[in-house]
Amino acid sequence: MADSFSKIVAIFLAALLLFVVPIKNEFERIDNTSRIYVLNETAKFVDSVRNLGYITPFMYQDYIGRLEATNNIYEVRLEHSIKTFDPVYSDPLDEDTFEGDYLVGFSSYYNNDILPVLFPNFSVDDSDRIYKLSRGDYFTVTVFNKNKTMATKLQEMLYNGDVPVTKIYVRYGGMVKDEAN
């Protein structure tokens, strides 16, 4: 009886090692390849925006279309930050009390501010719309997957527990080098 039990365990382990582990490794490799692809496409998009100083609907749609090629669902977060200089006053109500110093801060604009400029009323046909940035501004894109990849699903099945959904996370950005006229 003990001999047959050990054979069943051996067959189960052999099946696991011969089939499931290589499939899991392949799915993880696909996720890593997707992450590298998303990083490259995000870098191209952000560098293009930083060099040109503007975003057009075509640029954004082309970028989103390239991300969809990985068969994953992504959340794309755009961030445009403008450096602000606020003068320091000893008495905020009196402009004559300027202390000769400035506080440096940032005003940031996100998807809710940028996308309505590119796609007013969700119209995708208006190609004359441009979101302009200025030299010295910062532009950053953050992308992460919202769906469970095959590697995540297989890991949940093997480990019998929850695995974080986000396997592909990319953040890329920098200072705008040129500005739109």
C-alpha cells in the first residue's frame, strides 16, 4: 500500500516538474518581455513629447495602440508638472514686505486635465487638438497592468492564494526640452 502511494506522489511530482513549472516560467518570461516592450514604447512616447513640447491625439492613440499589442489592459497616467516660484512675504497681506526669497513648488496636471484637451467630448476625429508643454516643465507617464496575466493566474492556482495583479509597472519621464510655438 505504501509503495503505491509513493508511486502516485512520484507521478504527481513528475507531472508538476515536467509540465507546470516550465509553463509557469514561460508565462513569467512573457510578462517580463511585455514589461520591457511597455518600457520601450513609453520611453519613445515620453521622449517624443519632451522633444516636441506637445501631445497630439494621434501620438496618444498610437501609444495606446502599441500598448494593446501585448494583450493586456493598462492604466496610463499622464502627469504634467510646471515649476512655480512664489514670493515669500513676512506679511502675506502687504506686498511691501517681500523678503527677497521664493518658494519653489509645482503645479501638476493629470489625465483629467490633459485628455479633455486632446479629446473634447470624447471626439477622436479632431486631430487639430494639441496639449502644449513649455520648456522646463516635467512630463511623466506611469503605466501598469490592470488585468491578471497568465503567469498571475497560474501562480494563484499553484500557491492557492492571492498574487498581486500588477506584474507590469513602468514609470518614465523627465524635463521638457523644447516647447510648442
